[in-house]
Amino acid sequence: MPWSFTIGSIAGTAIRIHLTFLLFLIWIGVGQAMSGGVAAGWSAVLFVSLLFGCVVLHEFGHILAARRYGIRTPVVTLYPIGGVASLERLPEKPAQELVVALAGPAVNIAIAAVLVLGLGATLDTGDLSRLQEPGQERLAARLLVANVFLAVFNMIPAFPMDGGRVLRALLAMRLGAVKATRVAATIGQALAVALGFAGFFGNPILIFIAIFVYMAAGAEDEAVAFRSATAGATVADAMVTDYASLPLTATVADAVESLLRTTQEEFPVVDGWGRPAGILTRPDLIVALRDKGEGAAILDVMAPPSDPLHASEPLGKAMEVLQASGRLAMSVVDANGRLVGLLTSANVAEMMMVRAARPDFQFRRRG
């Protein structure tokens, strides 16, 4: 995740802090120090740090529940508005997702119970308005109120909050994952609009939260639709087979001709056995034409190839590799390592549109 760094690891899960969280912590500390003195600033930082410690425990509630179903969580990242546990996959059954979603708020309730029983804290709703005030007095009571608030707030039925996942799990028991996600995402976006509208007449931070919730709900809907559309599909189902490649003996002039007669952004370079030997992108080609001339050898201007995809790989996993690479296309090879196609985001999007129109459409296997 950009702009984040690892501060430690617990049971195989790396804990990362986003830069915006540190800026938020500094903003809270400096603001309180300016209004109440240095001691007040440090007190505010202590409270916020303890509060986000509770957020980490909340996320580990999800993580431990997910492990019951064989789902690992490599990373949990802290943001100013909370934590995000990056599960390697979603639970397969709605009942499992329900358990995983409820585990987080259950941890906050457990923390609140410990504060009541162990430290004698009392639930005073007046402390809710004093969460960011200086002073360490009634710290346990403020943490108690904060944890109850976190549990309740996270049960709002909007992605990425736990309530949105609970709602999706309950709906999926009757509607299926795709329709349930669409309904839950729509409800979440409607609540985000209402939250943003309220922010214009109250706390401006609500507008920021509303934007985040609206975008997260849409992203969740798209992600589930993608997983559904690509379920059971392989790279061979979605790869481009009508493409131009360049031999190792080609020149920049040959590449320019291919550029002008195709719409490709990247051209695979193959050796005499048809195996990927390099890649030539359009920007690199233009630079080579300008600096080295049309007679320059492709061998001198191409970039080394990335690890190719295999035609038999699951499409969903291959798309994760493509997106992580930051490239527009990746080479696809057969069992003998010969180039048989290109995988592009545009072609996968077209395949998804076909499956959305005709879910029963049978793709002819290639490669």
C-alpha cells in the first residue's frame, strides 16, 4: 500500500501505518498543545494512540475469525478513520462472512466489558463529547465510551463498515453474493450521501468519511461482480490472440510499422523459438526513434520481459498479477513457454460485459 510503512508483525500479519494517520496524530497533538499546553497535547496523543490500539484489536477479531475458515490476512493498515484488514479472500459462505464481520465489533464490546469490570469505568455518554479533550482523568471511561461508539458505528450497514458486510451476508443467504452485494452497496452509498449532506451543516469530517464510504461501496460491488464474472475462467478465455509481435532481428522501423497498423500499447519481442525475449512499449519506441533512428535494433531498446502468465492459470489470480505489475499487457505462454497471447485489462472488461449479458455463454478455449 503506497504511503504506508510496517511497524511490526503479529502472528504472521504485518501491521502498517498510513502516513495520513501520523499526520492526524500530529494534528491532534499540536492542536491540543496550542489550546491547553504541552501536557494536554501529549495526553491527547496518548488517548488517540490507545484508541487506535483498540482498533488494531478490532481488526484482529476479524483476522482470527477468518483464520477459522482458512483465510490468511497478510496486512492490516491503520488510517485516520480506522483500520483495514486485507483478507486474502472473502469467506466462501454467507454464514462465515457473518461470523468474520461480527467478530470485530465483538472485540470492542469485550474491551468495554474489561474496562468496566477491571478498571471500574462507567458508561457516561457525556464523555463522548470529551473524547479529544486534554487530561488523563477518566481515561478509562473515555476509552469505554469510544469502544462502545466503535462497535455501534461499525454496524452501520455501509461498506467498508462491518454492518455492510453483515447486511451483505444476510442478503446473500437468499439472493446470492452478486445481488446481495449490489443491494448492500446501494444502501451504503445512499447512507454515504446522507452522511455527506449532514457534514455540510455540521462536522466537515463527515464529508470525508462519506466520500470514503461511497467509493468503498462501489469498489466492493465491482470486485464481487468481477469475481463472479471470472469464476472458473482461465487466462486462455480472456487473452488477446490477434496481436503483433516482433522478432529479435527487428529494427525500430519495423516496430513503427506495427505501431501504425495496430492499436497495441506494448509489443512482445520473441526469439526464434517463439518464446518471450523482451517487451517494447510505445513510449520507449518513440524515444528510440527520436534518439537512435529507425535503423536501431530492437534488441538495443527493448525492456526485459516480465514473468509470463500461463494460459491455464485462473483468470482472477492472473489479473491480480497484471494490476500489481502496472503494465497494460502481459505475455501469455503455453506449456512449452511459447507466446500464445496477451492479457490486457481492456479485453478482460469486454469478457465481463459478455458474461453479464449472457452468463451461459461458452468461451472457446485457446492456448
